[in-house]
Amino acid sequence: MNSIIETMRECAIQISHLLKDTSTQYLESSNTSGDMQLEVDVLADQLIEKSLLELRCVKGVCSEEKPVAVYNDYPDAPYIVAYDPLDGSSLVDSDLTIGTIFGIYDNELKAPALIASGYILYGPRLEMVVAQTQVLHYRYNGTLWRNLGALQLNHKGKINAPGGTQKHWEHRHKTLIDSFFAEGYRLRYSGGMVPDLHQILIKSGGLFSYPATSDAPKGKLRKLFEVFPLAFIYEKAGGEAIDGKKRILELDIDGIHDTTPCFLGSPSEIERVRKVYE
């Protein structure tokens, strides 16, 4: 598994260069979820897929950018890696931070098989967060990756990152979000899942929410590539992740592009979500 994490570090450096040198024009193609693709989306996807499939421990990969998983001819390989090559790529033109998300699954693509996950941040600095038994934070200094230590959430935070278009929210969700702001929570929402969740981790607490909405009743964010890996990280950091009622990492999947509503945050904020949605 360490070889997978090291490969993702190498991909991170290459993708950071792609983001500086590659066209950010939209292509005529779209991915399986219907999102328009940038040239850099496709190049990052190809780079990660090729790099991971060269590893003898990798049984297969699946990407948000492709309709099906791709498998190796290594029958004894134990790991399947699910990844979103560039989460928030629509923010590239605005020069805001975007990321890569990945989850390492043991032999099968389902939440209980997730054994490690991580994300990469392409911002003013190139950083990476990896969760196995704990959540470790790394920064690339141009030569090597430096371990900055473990990340841990407080029981309660002060950041509120609400996703989804407000006119499509349920009334109970709007009431919940407004109640946090009334208590002095700070709005921190960029439109990128990785930077928003990273900020909550760095600042030690808060809530990220992307609920079911009238235009996306099953949620918008993908379980395997986005929600499961980040839920794993938040739990290892002492937080919680639920779909409103149920623990995210207990959800089933019917297909690799399944979506779900999601709430990730400190225990205090998640308990308030649970009371509203139950």
C-alpha cells in the first residue's frame, strides 16, 4: 500500500506542473456524471491511471472520469484505487485551490473495504493528507515531502461550508444552516470539496454539508471517489460523516458512480445534523 501512496505523491508533482502548463479550455466531451471536461481533467486522469496500473499490488482502478473500472492482469493483487483526478476543476480559471481525492480498497469496491485514503491540494503550496491509522499532513518543498504531523478535529468548530444551490434546499436544511450562522460560524465555501474540507481540518472543526436537494434528490457527490475517502479521513481525525441519518461508511453502493447526500464535521455539528434529519 505504501507504493500506492508514493505513486500518488509522484502524480501530485506532475499534475501541479500540468495545471501550470496545460490549457484550461473545456472539451466537447463530458464525464459519466455529465460534467464538462477540461483538457487537464483528462490528462490528470490518464496520468494517475497509467501510474497506478504499473504497480503489481494494484488489482484495478476506477475514476470519476470513466464509466467503468479498469482491471490489471494481476490475479493476486489486493488493491483497487478509486479516485477523482481533479476535484473542483471548474475553479482552475479562477485560480482557486483544487484537489485530487483517492481511496484504497481491499479487493472490492465497497465502504467496509476502504483501508486508506487521501487527498492532494494544488494551491499556493502543494500538500497531501493521507489517512491510515491516523491522518498525516505533508507539504512538498520543491525537493521532498515534509511530514507536518497529524491532524485532529476538536469536538466543536466554527466553520460552516454549505454546498448546493440554496433555492433547492429543503426548509429544514436552510433552518439548520442559518442556525449555525446565527451563532457566529464563519462561511467558508469555495465550491471545491477538497479545499473546504481541508480548511475545516486545519482549523480543527466545523461542518461541511452537501444535502439532498430538489435538483439532486440522491445528492451530487460520488461515494467511491469523493465521499467515502473523505469520510474515512474525517473519522480517523476524530470527526464524523453521515448522510443525514446513517454513517457514510455503512452505505451500500449499486454502481461505481453512485451519489449520496453528505455531512462531514466535528461531533458537535454532526449531532445537530442528526437531530434535524432524524
